[in-house]
Amino acid sequence: MQRPQVNVRRVDECNSIGELITHCFPAFGGAFLRRVYTILDRAIGLGCPLTLSVAGPVTVSGQHQAWLIPLLEAGWVAYLSTTDAVCYHDGHRSLTAHKHGPIFEVPIWGDDGALRDERTIRVTDMAFDEDVLLDQDKFLSAVLTSPEFQHKMTGTELRYRLGAFYSRQEKATGVQRGLLAACHDLAIPIFVGAPADGSVFLNSMKLWAMSKTGMIGDYTFDLDLHAEVYEACAYHRWGLFDNSVQALGTLILGGGVPKNYNLQPEPALGQVLGLPNVRGYNFDVQIVTAPVTDGSLSSCPPAEAVTWGKVDKDTYQQATESMQADYSMLMPFIVKALLDNRARYEQMAKEIGEEALFAQEPHARGYLRPREGYRLYTQREELVNRLDTDVAANREWLLDSIRYLVA
């Protein structure tokens, strides 16, 4: 049996964050961080498309601008699974009345009754005035009543169109680009598994109620959840069969619905639609706070997902890791280390040329994939059509799957 040696390096001999993580975290909790980083490094180096699941208030806290958008701009992420709240709070900083900074820091263990009296809303240690929410609601209501939203659509189309509106608002107010605008520019699909559990949809509900009671004209926006789940399946099929690597990796930050939605295309394709040769993720790393003993999906490790088929059974022992931690403490370091690797390869390519670099460092090819990314949203119609063809060819199996003698 192979016995991996424990080799460490002095911290003052490390020249980058990547070297520090690789050589100065030999054991215990630090070793989990090392394994998470090295698995991501391998996946990116192989050119494996990554899906990303993010739960938690990354936009209200500014984490999207600190490390999430820089990660997306590297071109390694195929699509994103998150929450309606993340999409809603992404708009606050661009609101005209709040463009100078609506979010401020408050103590976690302060007087919440006093904050309520001040009309201050708290999210852990981030806070904002209630007027920010009211103005965001007005903005969203105005957007959702525009003509381009008056039809049934997938949530990915909703968020792609919202991203364009957010982008124009950000440019008009001169603030930094937000998450939906970045995903719009990069054509990264955004999935939300529980769209009704957030304020974007609450504002749509308001408009629906106003239309129903005759206050406004017909409001015909609606979400097509069937088509959205099917679209996610089409992207998973693309990763396994159409993409040159024919494999997928995933990075899961926090649990909940975003994690489950991110993992469900494999059982949807293989178990529900009955398509042959469907595999789970070849690489799966997650950083979650939930302990594995709580029995929730948030806490279940990649090995458990193997039993569902969501993670590949032949690779999971070498290419998966689950770290129990708060990802906000770690992701700036992990993303910076990965981006530094890319910058180093870019510099080497300038010095010796890409062909020589790839011969010397095959890993560099995956790191230096085009920054514009996979742009899956622009290909969605074609990829859905390909899945349609596979489903149609599986007619006999599917017809048999709906036959059951119900009591």
C-alpha cells in the first residue's frame, strides 16, 4: 500500500499562496484545505469544466466582488447554482439613492431591537437601511413589468435578462460590476432551485396580485421550472459527452438547495430519463459548515453522493474532499492561489511560447483556457435540442417508466 510522505516547507521559503497551502498545511484541518486546493488545481489543469454552488449572502457581504467574480472571470466555471436572495441583494449597490455604499458593518451580538427601531436590517455582521430593500423592490417591479419579461421563461433567462438591467444600472451610477452583470457578460447560466424563496419572486408575486385585482394590465411573466431543470440536464450532458474533456468537476460552497440543485442533473439524466452511460462529477470539493452527523444534504460528503450516482464511483477516492469550515474564511486564499498559478503560466507563455509551455507543463493548458469561458447560455437551445434527441431515442424505456399498478 502506498504511504504518502509528509513533506513540509518553511513558510519563509514559500513564494506564493499556492506553495504555502501545498507545503505548510501537513495535517489536521490544514490538510483538508490542502486537499481541496490541490484537487481544484488538478481539475483546472486538466481543463475540466467546473460547476459552482454557492449558498449564503455572498452579494450582500461583498464577497462576490472580492473573490467570486474574479474566479468566474478566469473562464473555468460552466454554470452557477445559488439562491434568489443572492440575485436580489446583488442589485443594492447600484441603486441611485445608495450608490455611495448601502452596506455597513454591525456587531453580531449587538442590540437588534435598537436596529429595528432605526429601520436597520442585519445579515450577520452586514447591515443596511430598510429603504434599500424598498428601493430594490421598486427597481425590480419596474424591470419585471417591462415588455421583454412578459412571457414564460426559464429562471436562467430571467437572471440573464436581469443581469443586463443590473449592468446598465451599475454603469449609470458608476459602481463596480456585480454578480448578475458578470454572469451576463460571460453568458454563465445561473440556476436557483427554490425561486419562490426570495424577494425577486416576491416582487413578481406582487405584480401578479396587482394584475389579478385589476390595478395594472396583464402581467404575463411566469417561470418554466420544467424547462429550467431540463436545461441543467442538457449542460451536464454537454460536459460528459460533447466537451473535449468529457468530465465535470464541482465546487460546493455551503449546502442547502443550491448544493442539491447542482448535484441533481446526473440522477435526472440517468435514473429519471433513463439515459445510458451517464456519470456523476469526476471532481467534487465542498466547504460546508454542517457536521456530517446531522444527516442533512448540506453535510453529506461526496462519498455519500457516490451511492446516488451524483459523483463518479471510480474517481471519488482520489478526487473529492469535504471540508467543514466557513468558506468565507478560505475562498479568498484559494482563489488567489489559483489565479496566481494562471498568471505564472501566462508569464511563462510570453517567455517561451504556448507550445513549449504546454510540452513542459501540460497542466498549463487547462489553466490558460480562454477567459471568455464556456458561454453555455448562448448555446442552450442547441444543447437542449441534443438532449431532446437522446430522450426521443429512449422512448421504450420512458414509456415503461410510467407504468405502475397504483392502489
